[in-house]
Amino acid sequence: MAEEKSSSMRYGYTTGACATAAAKAALLALISREEQTEVTIGLPIGKEVTFSLEQCACTGDEAVAGVIKDGGDDPDATHGALIQATVTWKDESGIEIDGGTGVGRITKPGLPVPVGEAAINPVPRRMITETLQTVLVEHHITRGVRVVISVPKGEEIAKKTLNHRLGIVGGISILGTRGIVVPFSTAAYKASIVQAIRVARESGCRHLVLSTGGRSEKTGMALYPDLPEEAFIEMGDFVGFSLVQCKKSGAEKVTLVGMMGKFSKLAQGVMMVHSKSAPVNFDFLADVARDAGIPDTLVQEIRGANTASQVGSLMHEHGYDGFFEALCTSCCQQGLKQVKGGMEMETVICSMKGEILGRVSMHE
């Protein structure tokens, strides 16, 4: 596959771009009765890119072509997947698009695609339709085609994604608004957060539980076993962004669940809590401990700690619950400040083992 570079980083291509390339190659094979080895398509960003075909064959009134998804230097769960398109003729005009093996089906409202349809998002659908329509016009063909997009290992790959939580069952989604995957772009993760919150809203959830990862999410689920699955959303490092989206969705209560490292940053007002975004401030944690009445010897030990987790273990071992209460309170205050109030904010700090170290709820 052709490569596109940004500085020293290599762009990848979306599943939508791969599906479009496979569909075009299959249609060309159906028309020419010849195997295609590469195909060029236009991307939504206005650039053209050439894809090498992993497979291409025409048998009778059906052609199948496949492209290997390349995530570039920002690979995700779909990197290396075979994206296939099967194209057949229709007597009537128009382009019909559906999903086959390994492409999910929508089962919950709130997503860009209606319930019951294949999880092929609007932009990829438009890319496929416009690309194939151009080919038909160029070859003076008036009848239409049916396109089925498949991902042979899609059901297995989907287990590594948030699809099940979003109500997308049976495989992956065919996505992409730009056609390319920008290295280390946060756009895809943010988009998944927005979709998850939208699904939660459409499901009637007014209390959302945001976690920084899988372990903290399990803790949140144990705390709120009566909440529906849609209410639990992995926000990763995007605390501020997620809170703003929750506010926009009309959420009445948000519970934040995470561990010492990320929430020690949140308590200071850091809303993007990736390890590279800001270091843990041990002086800040020492000040929190001092204000909570922790003895000076332990306060000094905190200042010299190596990790926030180490600080949490130290406070937990000595039974200083006031430290965690103070930290949770700061997190709630910073979260409410981010959204300008108007909701209930709860913070739960847990250990790696899922123990609740601190829990505070505030309303503003």
C-alpha cells in the first residue's frame, strides 16, 4: 500500500478508505473480467492514494477484492485486518451497500447509522457510493451494483474495541471521516467517547460512570450494579473532554473512577491526564497530606516518593482516609469547574486491586 508521511511519522488509512479501495477494485474486475493489482481512490481530505490489492478475483457475476488495513505509525485493533468487498450487479440503478461477515450490526440508537443496519458509517458509505458511481459513469453503465463489505476476522477484532458497549454486534465498524489515520491522533478515541455518551443518552442514562481504564471500570460497575451497561464509559486520559460531553448530553450525575496517578493530576486541574501530559506533582500531594493532618515524617516521605501509587499505598497502610477524601474533593471541584457546575460530581479513587481508597460526591 502507498505510504503518506508526516515528518518522520507514517500515516495509515481508515477502514472506510480500505473498503472503498476494495469496492472499486472489485467493480473494475467485474467490468473488465481482469484481476486488479492496485487501485487509486480519492480521500475526503482531497488527496488521492493508491492501494495494493491483497486479493482480487472475478467469478461469474461476482467479483471480490481485498485490502490489508495499515494503521501507519498509530496502529489500532484493526491494523493488519483484511477488508474485503464483494460486488455484484443489480438490474436497477444505484449503489446498495451492506455488511457481511465481520462487520457489525447496529442494535442501539444514538449512533450515526440506524438500528438494524451494518456498522458502515456515513462518510465511508458516501466514499464507496461516489467512487463506484464515477466508475459506472466512466464505463457508460446504467445498471447498479450491490456491495457487501466483509472483514474475515472482524468478530474477533471487535472484542478489542468498544463496539459491544455501543451496541454494535458481530464485528467491527467501517469508519473514517478523513480517509487517513494521523499518527498518534486522539481524534478516534475522542470520537468513541462522544458515541458512547450519545448511546448512553439515547438509552435514558442520566448518571454516567467515567473510568480511566478497564480495572477502574470494573470498580465502577461493582459500585453501581443496577446501572445499565451503557452508563459505563472508558474516558481514558480525556477527563476534561469527557466531562464537557457529559454536560452537553444532559447528564445529571457523573462518577469519575480512577487510580492515584491520573487523579492526582486531576486534583490539580490537569484535564488531560496522560503520563506525558504532566508529571505527578509530589509536592502537591505532600501539601494535601499536610492539610489533612498527616504527620510531617510521612509528608516528607511523600515528597520523596517515586510514584503516585506509592503515595496511595503509604496513606492506605497507615489508615489516613482523610488524605483520599481531600484528593477526591479536589477532583470533584476541578471537574465541576470544568463544566461550570450544573450537575452532581462524584470521584472514586481505587487501588490496582479494586479497593476503594476514597469517595466523595459534590453538587454545584
